[in-house]
Amino acid sequence: MSDQILREENLRLKRAVEELSILNDLARTIGGSLNSQEVMHTIIRRSLRAINAEQGVITLVDEPGSDSGKTLIRTAVSSAERGPFHLNQALLGWMHLNKKPLLINDPNRDDRFKGVKWDDTIRSLVCVPMIVKSALIGTLTVYNKKGSTAFSEDDQRLLSIIAAQSAQIVENARLYEEELRLRKMQEELHLASRIQMDLLPKTVPEIAGYQVAGKSLPAQQVGGDYFDFIKIDSHRWAFCLGDVSGKGLPASLLMANLQATLRGQTLSDLPPAECIRRSNRLLYYSTSSEKFATAFYGILDTQRHTLKFSNAGHDSPYVLGVQDTVARLQTGGVPLGMLEEFPYEEEEVQINTGDLLVVYSDGVTEAWNTDEVEFGEERLSKVLHQFHDKTASELIDSIFAAVKAHTASAPQADDITLVVLKRLS
């Protein structure tokens, strides 16, 4: 064996030992970490030293099947005194299509990227895929070989091994952090649910000669329905049921706003129409144009046995008499928050002995079964007539049971809320 061949073999073995040392050291350093930024910074710094490059970038991309150009995370480390390069979208697109290492030592003359505008300071680069289970999760790119020399095939090979060895660790760290974020979000939703439930009446009022009951079941952990009982004086009670557009956390926040608004107007001892008018104006200025709420608001006078009400675009409540008479309470106006000003109207009805007032959200009548058939007003009316003699609380339970029997295995699509008032004597 000639001295030249021997020297080349020794250099090859020396490089192999150095590469193994680099890879082993990298594996030890990042193997126990679940901090994705820390892991990626370590990978880039070790890659820059191993390849002798000026700058390195790891870009994590969205999962396959979605927008392939969406960058989830971008982490850069630079040994040069310049700002980080922006990963060229054409380069990222090429990597999505080919999923193999790419070495470029003259970007402006590379036939694979004709017409692509590169940063003037980029002289050379190596870009390698980070793949987990055959899916591209990101890219590792290094720029500009130090000393104005070109990157070699050996540089490309070593960077490819680093990327292959590191991809699963990076993905594990990212998924762990996503799990932590999801867990925190679930805890916050659970807390929001508890807060929302605390906003609803904990007990029903005891009103001489009347039975009162209310119940709300959100479609998600938090919802946009609410009901309330507010004592005005010794013989007057305000009853309200609101339904905010949408579901989930945004709707629950607007619900809390609506509840506070209506309570504030009630404590000012205003007639129903004026209370609704002021609440509408406040909601209009505090919400975006696509948000609104329907609401039924009534004041029960237990001395005169009357209910004065205003209906802001809500499903018309029922008043059922003992002789199967039915009245629907429609007088009012448009939903709250849609128009800056609206001349809401009010009406007063008599509540006779044995009469039932049933206020409900559209989650009752619009509850669908698996065949997309709604529960509807006809079924609700049948339940009300069938269980007219039940207590207020039992009637609510009967309605919920009927809705559940109708929807069966279909998921609850909307919040369901009911308030029932029954005059006993």
C-alpha cells in the first residue's frame, strides 16, 4: 500500500471517528431533553461546528395533508455578525417534494432554482430533511462554509445523519410541549366551566304561591346560554334567559357580559322594555358585529299575579293554562347587539292559578337526532301538555328526558336551557 493511499485511509478513519464522536456527543446532550427550543439550538450549534458553517436553521413544518408551506417553528443560530437568513420558500417546497439532501455551492446558478431570488450573502448551503415515519417534519439547513470554500459531499452526508438521528427527538419534544399546552388549556376550560356554573343561580327562589326551576346544559365545557332570577323587592322578581350566538369559550365570555349587563339594568328598577333597550345598546358597543344574543326578560308581580315582559328575538315562551289554553310571548324586538338602537316593546299578561310559564333556548327545539330531524316545537308542546301537572322541576326533567330520547346517540349540538314558573295559588 502506497503512502498516499495510507494517508487517505488514515484521514477517512480519523473523520469517521470524529463523526462518531460528534453523533454520540449530540445524542447524549439532546436525548434527555423535552424542551424543543433547547434541543434545536443544540443540534444547530453542533452542526455548525461539525460542518464548519456560518449559520444554521431548523424549520419545523406542518403535518402532511395541510398547508405544506406553513412553518410551525423556526430556530436559527449564527456564528456570523448578521441577521438570520429567511428560509427560501422555493427551497422548502423542493424539500417537501423530494425529501432528500440538497447541496448548493452556487445558488444563483443552480438549475433547480432558476428565477429564485436568494439573499446576496448566501454563498453556499446544505439542506437536509428531518423525517419521522416517512413524513417530513422539518428541515436542517446550514449556510456558508467558513473560509470561502464549498461544502462537500461528506458535509452533506454528516448533516443528513445528524438530521436523521435528531428528528424523532425534536418531534418528541414538540409533541410533549403540545400535550402540556393542551393540558393547560383543558384546565383553563375546566376552570372557566366552574366559573360559568357559579354565575348561574345556585338555588331557585322561594316565592309564595309559585314554583320556580331552571337548568342549563352546555354543549361543550362552557356555553353561551344562561338564566337568572333576580329579586327586585318583596313582591317582584325578574326572570331572564339568554342565548348568545356561537358556542364554547367565546360565547361564554359574551354570556357573562350579558348577564352582568342585565343584572345591572334590573337593579336600576327599569321596566322590561327599557332594561332590554339599554342592554342592547351596551352589548352593541362591547361586541363585534357578528355577535349577538337573544333574550327573554320578564318581571313577575306576585301581588297582582302579572308578568310584564320583553322578548329580544328569543324563541317565544309558552304560557299554558289549566284548560289547555296556550299563549306565546312574542312582544319585544330584535336580538341584542344587532342594532345600536331599537324601540323594544313590552306586554303584560295575567298568570292564573295552575298556569305554566316555560322559557327555553333553541337548543331544545333544534336538537337533532342521527337522521337530522329536529325535536321541534310540536314535540315540546306535547311534553308540556302531557306533564302539565308535574312540579316545575319535574317538568324540566321531563323535557330534558324527551330531548335525550329523541337525539339518542347524536351528540349535543347546542346549549340547552330551561326556566319554568308555575303558579300554585
